[in-house]
Amino acid sequence: MTTQTATTTGVSIEPCRDAAQLREYIDTHWRKGHILARDQRMFEFQYQTPWVDRSVFPQGISVLGAYQGDRLLGFLGSIVAPYPRPQSYWLALWHVLPELKGGGQGGKLLSAMQEIAVGKDGRGGAEGGGWIGTFGAGPEALPVYLKRGYACRAVRRWIYTPALANEQASLPRSMPTNRAETDAPADWLTYRYANHPLFEYETRNQSVFRSETNPWGRVTHCVRLMGDWQGDVAETFDREALLARAQGVPYLMDAWSFDTPGPGWTLAGDDVPSVFHPPQPRGNLIYAVGRPFVPTNVQKGECDQDRPN
């Protein structure tokens, strides 16, 4: 039996050729049983949004692959969305085979996706062009982004405690908006939350919540906190905490944010699970990166059970 190895000879960076091949790669090399590998609906929801430009990605899959002949050696995925700029690429999963690490293939994937995101006019500054970035970079990846001109900022996880809300009433309740960004338009919010293939989200005014009972207990994820959200948070907490008591399970409400979201929020402890299927404390500090800026507000994804991604 021989082991197939990879070299950088004859490697090309191209749009994803085959969804099934990519899903198999994710399952084998990224994480066994990852939701994008095991659920076709989630794969299509993430990588085949209506905003994907088929003149760039002929298969309608917003992923670049590193190919050696027919063999897939690595990939960089993106979620194409109309915010924080009308042409935006949210990076989602980036991997090359271990034997290729350090050989520059990962950097070539990122460079190629950057060129697509900026657009053919070459504008990437504050006055025009597209946007590329992600919520969820690890500290080991920061130098890769920084040397390519990305802005970076730490994102932390916060836990809501109603008893603290009155004590901290003077804290601000919303974050200012970067003049270079636009808020998510209505059609994206409908796609992202109302039409989600797996989860049910609750929209209250401008904010979005998702509550679930999982192996840890009852959890409310504050997916999007916008506008004057304080009353919506308090009412959702009271309702869901009551349900958790009736179920006889613990309860928490969490949010990811650059700074404290406002009154009632404290930093999550390292022992509190940050993913819940199964419950694992996978860290409460990650990094947001973006070119040419980092968006003002953190919004959650679900590929890692509602951590930003």
C-alpha cells in the first residue's frame, strides 16, 4: 500500500469544482462530522448564497480550491453577503493539507480571494471596493492578516445577569457605526435568519435571538444586538430562564462583542462552555479581522454552534 503525498508542483488556485469533493475534504481534513460535511442544506446555505457571482464562481460555490490535477489539496471558503459593503466576503474555513503547510499555498488562496473581494476596479480603501474578513481568527493567524493590511480586533464573550443591569445602567447600550460600513439589508436578514435551513431565530425589533435546550442546559444566543435592545434582552431572559427552571436545567444568555454590550453583561469565565454540541469550553476570546476595516457589530454564525465565524 502506498501513501499519496502532495507537492507544490502543478498546483492551481481555482473556484471550487465539485461540492461533494469539498464536503469530503472538510469531513476528512477539517473536522469529522462537521456540519458543512454532514448537512447539504447548511453547505448550500453558507457557500451558495444568492449573492455569489457566477461569473467568478461558475458552480455558484464561493470557495477557492488548491488543485493538483483532480486532487483537492486545500481550500478557502467565503460567505458572500451584501454587508458590511454590498460586495463582501466573510471567510469561513481555510485549510491546506499538512504536508503543504509552510509552502505558501494558504497565502495564495487568501491572495486570490482578496482580489475577488476588492473587485476588478482595484479599490480597497475607505471610498470604494469590496470587503473581506471574518469573526473567529485565532491568535496564530493574526500575523498572516496583519502583514496583508487587515484591521484586527479582539472579540470576547459576555454573559448576561439581570441583577447587574440596574447597577450598570450608565453603560452605553449600542456601539457607534463605522462610516465605511452599511448595516445588513432586509433581504440578507431574511435569508440569514427567517429562511435558515436548521435553526429557528426570534427577531425582536432590530435584535435577533436563538434559544435552545442542549446537553449543557438552556442557552439563549444573542445573535444580533442592535438599536435599543435592553428591554428585548431582559424580556427574553426572563421567559427563557423560567422555561429552564421548568425543565430543571441551568440557563445562560451569551453574546460576543468587542466591548461590553451594555448594562448587565460580564465577561464569560474560561470554564463556561462556548460550544454546546457537546458542551466544550473552546475559548471565549477570538479575533475579528477585516480589510479595509473591522465591522462595528459582531454577529454570530453557527458552524461552531453559534460562535462567530
